[in-house]
Amino acid sequence: MNTWKTLITDAELLPLDRGLATMHDGAIASDEHGRIVWIGKTTDAVAHENCRESTRQIDGRGRLVTPGLIDCHTHLVYAGSRANEWQQRLAGVSYEEIARQGGGILSTVNSTRSAGLSELITSAVQRANQFLEFGVTTVEIKSGYGLNIETELKMLDAARAVEKETALDVSLTLLAAHAIPPEFKDGANSGAKQYLDEVVFPLIQHCQGKVDAVDVFCESIAFNLEQTKLVFEQAKTASLAIKIHAEQLSNLRGARLAAEYNAWSADHLEYLDEDGVKAMAQAGTVAVLLPGAFYFLNETQRPPVELLRNHGVPIAIATDHNPGSSPVFSLPLTMNMASTLFGLTVEESILGSTVHAARALRRDDDIGTLEVGKQFDVAVWNTAEPADLVYRIGDNLCCGVAKTGEFVIETT
Ligand SMILES: [Zn+2]
């Protein structure tokens, strides 16, 4: 019989395989491969033959132990800051004036293009470690501030380095179709189509087998439905999964199109209609809600949560961390926003950053719940109440994180 490597005892276990039901005096053990091998009562755990002297025992002291949180939508790799631009906007400077000064997404693109790889890695690793402190053990990272082949690949390299240099698992997404770069906007040809042909499509083919998914920003200020479809076709030929930024500012029916391509997720969705919801339900496409951007941009149109519920679409929540529209570092704060701004129940907000976020990344066989056979990725919280994870604003209750059976933030 195998010896247990790590054992947490006396925990208020929240496995999330049965909603918010907790196990009092719970215990959970990992094997030497970082997998969960046993879950049960503490008294049974300490008497178990696999619990030996070499087993590292951690006293949960009655605190909540959950699966590590999963942030399934971030733009974590970038250079530069947009704080000054935000300050100007608050002081009444118009978008046009800010854009004329080189602000907006263009400023992040320029900074990211001129940054060296090591600079991008250093800042992304620092941010990722802040996410970890809030209980996050898996993060999705998108490219999309390079908008040329060289810088998009540099961003993906930086995201891979985050996985190597931190305890986080990283899911990689190519978002070359994020915006049309200025050098194509002024071109004699149709800028978007030329950019897709010369940069996005070659990148997609190059990234076959090297990223997890391809994403598109489908919106009037980015790529239209027809162009989005061309990107999806390219992704399909490269056997890459699909996701989409859709229906954030208007309803272009991008989510419905994505569902037709069996997208893993459709994200934002403030303007999604019932047809789109039905298509997502049928395809099993996860709805990823991003309340941080809604909050920071002072939006008023809420995503159709009731329709998503009625049609059984799984709802995930993510920070959408990015310097322009969601400079949010805390997934628990985002859960609070999802409940206060979008009306999600406590259970929906918790499942949205664990079970359904795992599904949005198609990693639900490995992470998202505490079940035997899954990765021993857990967060320990300084409370026994699941609702506290969502209720508190700005507090950080996370007091321990284990990744594949190793404590990377030690419990105190
Ligand atoms: Zn985004």
C-alpha cells in the first residue's frame, strides 16, 4: 500500500461535488504524484494504514478547505500601466483625446512590443503569485497585446514561463485576433482581413499543438462575425479549441457562432440573447462572466443570468485581469462582484470559480472539485463558512495553498 504524502486533518471540507455541502472534521490525503487518494473523517484518516510517520500532517483547525480556485480568463502578460490614462478619464479627458495621445489598448501594445521577454516574465510572474495568494491554483493566460507574430509568440513564451516559475498551472490561449493594429488600420486594403491573413492565420497554424485554444474579440470595435468565423475555421484546421469575447458591448451573435464551433466558452455576454443562450446550452459552451470589466467600465447592461440558469448553461466567473478594463487581482473579490452586480447566488459564485471554470478550460477531469483521482490542489481559508468566500470585500481569507500535494503557501 502507498504511503500518503500529505494529509490535512480537522478541516471543514468543501469538496464541491455536491453543491455547498461541507464535511465537518474532514480529512484529505494525497499520494506521491500529487493526486487525491483519500477523503473522509479525521478519526478514520489518522487510524488508516497509509498514514505513516513520513506523511506530512497539517492541522486544518476547523477551517474551510476547498479546491484551488481557477481563473479561466486573464490577460496576465503585458507591459506598461494604464493608471495615468484612467486618472485622465476621471478628470474628464475624452476617449478621443486619450487615443490621440497614444492611450487605450495601443499603449499596452506599444509597451508590450518594446518590452524584453525577461521583463514580461518578471511582471507576469509577480502578478501570478498575487493570484496564488488569493487561492488561485490554475490560471488561463491570453496573448493579444503583440498583434504581430514576434510579440504574440513572446507573450506566449512569457505565459509558459509563468507555469515554470510559479506554482500555478497555466492554460494558454492565442488571442492574436484581439484588435487590429495601427499598421493595418491605415492600409490601402481592408485592414482587418489583411491582418488576419498576414498575422493571425499564420500564427494559428504555427501554434498547432502549442497552445490550448484560440480566442477572438468579436465586437464592432474589433472583428465582425464574418471575420470571427474565418478565425474559427483556421483554428479548426489546426485542431485548436475555440473561445470568444462576445456580446460585451453589443449583440453581434458571436456566442451563437462560437457554439456552432463547439467553443469551450463564450465570455462577457452582457448583450447575449435567448437564441445565443440556447445555442450555448446545446453545445455545452460555458458562459464566462467578467464582472470586473463591467464594474471598472461602469457598464449597466447585465448578462442574462436568468436565461443562462433556465437553459442550464454552466456559469463561470473570471477576473479578466488586464490593464485597460479590469485591473483586478483578486478572484474572491470578483466572486463578490458576480453576486452583487450580476445577482449570482453564493453557490453559483463559488462553483463559477472552481467547477465551471475547470469546465471552461476542459480540465474538469483533473481539477475543480476535491474528489479521489483529481489533483490535490487545495486552498485553506480562515473561516468555516463557505459564504464568507463571496461575502467579504477586499479581505483575503486564504491562509494556505497546496499544489499537487505540496504546500506552496504554508498554513499558519
Ligand atoms: Zn478578456
